[in-house]
Amino acid sequence: MQFYNTLTRKKETFEPKEPGTVSMYVCGITAYDYCHIGHARAAVVFDVLVRYLRWQGYAVTFVRNFTDVDDKIINRAARDGRDADEVAATFIQAFHEDMNRLNVLHADYEPKATEHIQDMQNLVQTLLDSGHAYVTQSGDVYFRVRSSKDYGRLSGRNIEELQAGARIEPGEDKEDPLDFALWKHAKEHEPSWPSPWGPGRPGWHIECSAMSERFLSLPLDIHGGGQDLVFPHHENERAQTMAATGREFVRYWLHNGFVQVNNDKMSKSLGNFVTIRDILQHYMPETLRFILVSKHYRSPLDFSWEAMEEAEKGLKRIYLTIQQIEAALSSGKWSDGELPEELRRDMDQACQSWQQSLDDDLNTAAAIGHLFTVVRLANRILENTSWRRLEQSRQLLEAARDALGGLGSILGLFERSPEGFLRELRDCRAARKQLDIERIEQLIQERQSARSAKDFQSADAIRDTLVEMGVAIQDTPHGTEWDVDSLHPGEHQDG
């Protein structure tokens, strides 16, 4: 198993510090607003990583924090006329609601910054005692960046470049423009805690260093987050932790790529800021999760409603195949006969290759490609009346079912009954078209009655009405089934 290590800028064979166990820390949200699609991507990427490591037999201890005191939270509280802790609690709860819908597992520990103020103060004091930090006259505590010998290594920046763009903001009295805050003195109407340097609150970077050491032994095997955290957040975490402990902080740094919306950077100012809740008003959570794992985690991901449509079609195809495999395996006897050697070889290879893809820097995109090969080959067997009853077909269909189930359990997908998924998908598409499901069911009943009365003209007229609505019907031995065509991309109305 190999991962791309941001620190060394190359793929490295994964070897945890203790065989069979993995310590993993991922930076969570700053709880001041609803989660957007970038948050969803980071959460799903590292959820898949945890699932895969556990599937491989590792005992994983996973920590994901919440920043519940921060300038953004304080500003939101002032704007809304609420307390900062109330704002943070609201959006932490919203995070859990969103993640539960996306089938993201809870971390083993989910500490909040405000629960570990003493841990942070202890770490700050250690940095002061060793000369890596200093207290200003106003009661702020800063880290001396130049005391860190290889500061900039993680992000690939050097001190000279950073100094050229650095400046001291009004009200700051730090020694060097590069230095960053470990502790901020209290301001009026802001949350604060007593400390040896006066009342105040922690800086952003110190919380993850303190909490990771609180719950996991150093060095961490894996530290992850979005690419936007490499600098300054993770660079600063690394510098202060190594300065305080004299040890390496993290063995493998993993970062997921950015999310764009229709090829543009997501931004409220551009009007393309998309929250998880915006998306789930129109699409099933599994569709969003599917699109988030459809690209390699380090690659940029471009979100669009058209891409959601394609993801929905892909999911439907997979679930239909699972449904048909289950039906074939549960019926009848099996006969002797030979399948083409090429078919058997391709199925064996596809069923094995998805794991090789995940071993190669968690390449979910390639793994899903192999999965669709499994789907295509399974459908070849199911559609061939000469093959589908063969004993060799049973073996290959079982292998296909196991491959879909194995990869699905790692990706957090395909875990529902096909019937339940397809029914919800149909209803979701009907809602997007603003169709009245009760009216559709009523028309189908009226058509059934007309057919029973041999009034085929009325039955055909009702079918035409349904077709005009975008409803496709199919008469089966078990009754009439209906579905809704997916929207054309231009038909989607955001919000």
C-alpha cells in the first residue's frame, strides 16, 4: 500500500510506526456555517481511507476535531445576535446531520477546541520555556517561525519568499511578520479563558497540535485535510509540535484536492457557493458520495449539476445489475457448459484489480473503473440466454456480487437493497420535475382498469399522458412499474 506524502512529494510505502495499528488525525470544520461540498469531499475521502485501512485489518484510531472558537464563529455570533458557543453547537449538529446522510462514519474521537484549553496552554508554556515563543505586552503569545529549522518544508516555501509577502497588521506587536499567534489576548465581548499571560483564547493552529497529542501518540501515522490547509495551518502545526517535542510530528501527510463549481473556484462572491444541503434538496446523498469518490482524491473535482446527473445514471446502472445478479443467483438449477475463456479471465482480473488500485494511493477513480468492468461483464452473462444458467456463470456472478459488495463497503456505497434505492431514485427524480406521485399512481391505476375493460384506446391515451410528463411505464408479470427520466442538465433549477 502506497500513499503520496505531501512532505516528501512522492509516493511512499505505508508502514505505520506500530505494525497492525494506525493513528490518524484529520482537521475538521470551523463551526460557523453549513458544510459546503469541499467539506463533504474531505470528509468522504478520509472516511474511505479509514474504511480501507480497517478492511485491510489495521486497528485504526481516528480523531477529527471541531474548531468551536474562532474569529469566524465570533463574527457570525455578532451578526446573528447569538452567543459564540450557541453558533458553534448549531453547526456542529448540522455537520453530524449532513455526514450521517452521506454515510460518513463518526471518528473515534471528535474533540472540540474549547474542551482542551488547558492542553493548549500547556503546549504554549512548553514553547515559551524553550524559547520558541514569546509574550507581547498586550498578552498575545507568538511562535518564533525562524526558530523552526525547516519551516516551509511541508508547503514547499522558503523563509525569504514568505518574508517578502509578510506584514504586521495594525495592533500586532510581534517580533517578526512571519510569527503566528499561539494565544490571543481577550477582546471585549469575545469568549476568553484565564491563562498565565492574561485572559484570552487559543490561536487556530495550536488546537490541533494539542489535541492530536492528547489522543494519539507521536508521531502520528497519518495527518490529513484539504489542500488549502497545507499552508499555513499544517505548516504551523508541524513547526510548533516539533519545536515543543523535539520529535517528528507526522509520518504521512495526505491532502485532498480542491473542489470547483462549473470550472470556477467556489466562492460566495461568485454566487456558486454550494452547500451539502443545497445538493440534497435535489439529489440522493448516495449520488453525492458517488461523485466525490469518482475522482482520485488528490485531483481537482469539478462539481456541476450535469455531473450529478451522470453520477445518478452510473449508480442506477450498478444497482440494477446487483438486483439482476441477486435474482439470477436465487433461481433455478445450474448446468454444465463452458464460458469463453476471455470472459472468465476479464472478470477475474477486474474483481482483483480494484484492490490494487486502492493500494496505489487510494485511487478510487481507477477502482470504480474496474467496478464498471465487472458490471459490464456481469450483464453480458445475464443477457445471454445460453450462458446465464451455466455453473461457470454462477461462479462469475458470485464473484461479481462479492466484488461489488467489497468495494461498496469501502466506498460507503451500494449498501442498500436495490429495490429501496431504485424506488427512492424514482421519487427523487419525480420531485425534481415537480411531479405529483399520487397523480402518477392514480393514472397507472386508471390505465390498469381500462386495460382490464379492454378499453385500449383510453389505456393508450393515459400512457401518452404519462410519457408527456416524463414518466416511463413498463408492464411486468408483477404489475406495472414506472420510472422518471432524469432531467436534462439545462432543466435543473438550483436552490
